[in-house]
Amino acid sequence: MSFVLAAEQLQFAEALHDQLAAADVPAVARQWAAGDRKRGQALWYSLAEAGVAALAVPQRWDGLGAHPADLVIACEELGHHAMPGPIAESLAAVPTLLAVLAGTDEPAADERIAGWLRQLAAGDLIATIAWPPLLPYAADAQLAGLVLVAGPDWVKLAEPGPGLRSVQAGRSLSIVTGKELLAHGAAAAIQQAFEFGVLAGAAQLLGAGRALLDCATAHAVQRTQFGSPIGSFQAVKHQLANVLIALEFGRPLLLAAAVALADDPAGAARDVSAAKVACTDAARLAARVALQVHGAIGYTAEHDLSLWLTLVRAVGPAWGSQRWHRARVLAALAGGS
């Protein structure tokens, strides 16, 4: 099957890329890591004005109700520019979960949920969620206005506890404690929201891999050894080509997972896991090659390369390990559960 983005989707990706490039996101991310989040929060608002925050919110609650492929486009660009914040959680997983809960007869599915959805769509609310054991900590819970924790079939409002340092500067991880039951018997809603979180995380990783390849390619053209750019050496060319191939192989799986979530949410788990495995592997390969091409300077925190290196290290294990997702693909192919 061929997965080709429509002209409008390509224009959306280009417009989002231009907006993020003009905002100088690496500088925003460094300020965010230093504790100054004013520019970062302003950028979140501007992205909301562009419709990014409303993609996963149904139109009933002032959202766009967009196709999952549009969410993939947005999250890939956000990863491409190292946008800080709980992207997969706030833009994908939480709005999907709340939208499903709001459409049920649960007593807790009241105007509070509708209000949260409208706030998410408008960019007035940042949300995060923990999903033990696959997602044991909530990312950026200290700055989120809505913190949730999900179990096998229940969802609770939560409050952040002790914070933990992340390998990615500016990204905090918190142990959260449930304080109020929001819904029970909600296994289907939780599963659907989890798949959207995995999809968004995979898209972030693909975007980060693209950025790492861009950085490595630019450096290979500029840096010279023995009187020639290192990019002219076959050993370097082959490494960069391998990264490009891995990224290009990951994108169709990512779009296939988006289509599966739209057309067959109950059977999309295999495709979502396949996309996560491929995009994580591609991003990790891109990180390794970019570090090798840059040499010693690539290890410094002052170089912008570190923003994407640490993003891959942080987001890669989130939403389930590679081993867990490979096992889920294998089980689906073998007809198991």
C-alpha cells in the first residue's frame, strides 16, 4: 500500500516547519532547561493558534478532529525542531483519552472533561499522564495544568510527587499519585489513548532523526581532513546513506499506523508497535552516526546536537521498550494476544 500525503498536509508541514524555524526552538529549549519557560509557553500558544493543539480534540469540543496522519505530521516537525514539553502526552494521549471518556455514560464524564478538552484545543492547558509500568513517570508534571495516571481499566486525577532528572535537559519526570477517580471500566479508552501516545512519540523520534541527519550532513560538508570535506569520503557517505534509508523506511510504517488508528483502532496495535520500533531504531542510528561525524564537539552540551541526542535518549524508551513492542508485533503476527 502506498501512503502519500495530500497537498494540504504537505503545506501544513511546511508552514509548521517555517513557524518553528523562525521561533529558534533550540534557543527556546535551552531557556526552558534553565527554568525560563516564558518563550516556550508563548510558542505553545502560537502552535495552538496554528491548530496543532486541537488536532486530536474532536470538533464537538472546539477541536479539529483531524486524521491521525495530521497528528503525525505535527509531532514529527516538533521533534525535528526539538520542541520542549510533554508533546505526546498533551497533544495526543490525553485529548484522545478525555474525548473517549466524555462520550461515555461515566458519572465523571461531565463538564470538567469538556472544559479540559476545550482548554487543550485552545492551548490554555498543558497535560501529562503516567501509565505504569510502560510509562512509569509523568513528563513535565510540574508545569502541566492537568496530570493523570492510568491503570488497566481506570483513570485518576493525579498530583506530582518527587521529581527525577531526565537525560534530556529541561525534561522532568515525576512520580504521580492518583487522588480522584475519574473513570473506571475504561480499558478500551485507555488502550486507544495509549496507541495515540505511542504514535506521537514515534513521530517525534522520526523528526529528531531527520534533524540529526541534517546536522551530520551539514557538518560533513564543512569539516575538512586531508584537504577535503569529510563528506566526500565513502565511509562517511555510507553512514549517512544508512541513516537516510532507515528514516525513509520508518515513515511508511508511521503513516500506516495512523491509517490503522483511523480505520481500525481495535486492530492497530501491531502497526503502532511496528512504527515505534522502526522510528526508534532509525533515530538511534541517526544519533550514533551524527555523533561519530561531529567527533569530540558532538559530546559537548553547548552544541545544538545535544538537544536531539538527548531527546532520542529520553523519548526512545518511553511508551514501551523496543523489546516490548517487538513482542507485541510478534504476538499479532503469530495470532496471539
